[in-house]
Amino acid sequence: MQPEEILDRLWPGRPRAVEPLSGGITNHNFTVSFDDETVVLRIVGRDTSLLGIDRESEEAASRTAASIGVGPEVVAFGDGYLITRFIPGEPIPPDRMRAPDSIARVARALRDVHGAPAIPGRFDAHRVVEAYRDTASAHGVAIPPAYEWAHGVSARIETARGSQQPVPCHNDLLNANFLDDGARIRIVDWEYAGMGDRFFDLANFSINHEFARDDDRALLAAYFERDSTDADAAALGLMRFMSDFREAMWGVVQQGISELDVDFVDYADQHFERLRRTAGAPEFRDWLAAALPAS
């Protein structure tokens, strides 16, 4: 489906300028400028359901995020596309994201998301990596040897942390999905959103911005509005492993389904390498012992 086909159906005869947005490796994104407004058009990529994406859940999560002032307003949703209001704002470079003020602002946004009304869909990183393994195998991709070891670690993490109360989560907190509109930090791209573990979101944000231990402590203190505990730090550290495990297996699935010119083998390998470093840290065993269900 082409942008003009969608736009002609929604706004026949209305003059507009369409520009592609760079950076996406799953969907095709465009800004559409009219005389009085600008919107963002997302045309979904091929076979994205195999990545665990449910577009109706994405729409619902996007509307919830907009209702609490975190996500952009949904303008239109249809078969194969989502249109949201353009947010005037600035990207936040990773080094600036590690500043105390930015950490506090992101913590506030995530706390609002996690406290929002329930959204459709479920996101459990332990089950996601298993589903990705099955999908990749079904599409002829050889599962990397590191999977079995990482899956064993995943099982230990799941046992150590116990059952968690699910809350609305974004689950894809890459740097590109944050904007500073001048008043608050906004979060876009809700296609992996679902009810899940708040610590996955916190860890996903942490590791995608290469946080050090002090940064993690600041994030936890800002998020919980109290001093962080050993159990908080353990949960965050363990879920950093799960964040990379999910991302590695996402790259494995993409090797079998994506038509994009991206080296997904290298992408997966980099995340497997990083999760090995996480598990090899001296404190990792202590985290497994200290992790308790979130209060």
C-alpha cells in the first residue's frame, strides 16, 4: 500500500506534502504536512504479526498513551496503517538522556504509563523469546547456539522474580522513540505495547541508553520516589539481560522474514554478546539471589 492511496481515501483532494521518515527497520513512516497540521503516517511492514505485533492492540495502547499526555494523538487507524498527530519536539541524544534531569523526566513518563488503565495484549519477555525461536525455526533460520544457554538463564530469572503484577508497558524504549516537546518527554511507537513487567520497561530504557550503575540507581529512585532497594536493583539488572535476549531473538526472526537490507545476523550477535557480558558481571549471581516480586 502506498501513502497516496491511503491519503486519497482519507482526505480526497486535500493538498499535502509527504516526506519519508528515516530510522525505522520494521515499518515505513512518513510525515504528511497539510496547510494547518502535520501528521505521521505509519504503513506497517510485511509479516510484522510474526514479531508478535497486534495492530489493534497498538491502536488501543496508542490512544491510552495519548490520553495521559505521553503519546501522540491517534488521527486514523485502518488496515495496514496508523496515523498520529505530529509532535513538535526534539530528539534526546543518549548522552543527554543520562543527565539527572532527563532520567527524572523519563521516570515520570514511565510511571504515568504504568499507572494508566489496562490495555489489550500481554508482553512477557520469557514467552516472547520462545515464540521468536519457534517462528524463526518455522522460517528456516538456524537458532544460534547461545539460545539454549540464554533460555536457561531466562528460566532462572523468571523463578527468582516470581509472579509480577502486569501493568501497561511500552516494551521498545529505544532512543528514537523519545521526544522532548519542551514541556515533557513524549514516547512514540507503541506497536509492542501490552500488559507486562514494569521492570522490563525500566531495564529496556536503561540498557538502550547504556546506563551505568549510578544511572540505574537514579532511575529507580526517580521512578519509585524513594531510595532504591537491593531488590529493585536486582530486578532491573536481571531484566536488562531479558531486554537483550528479546532483542537478539527479534533479530533472529528478522533473518527469516525481513526484506530490508539490514544485517540482522550481526544485530542478533551484538545483543547475544551484550547479554553474555551482563550475565558475566560479578553481581549477576547476587541479583538472582536478591530479586523479589515487585511490591
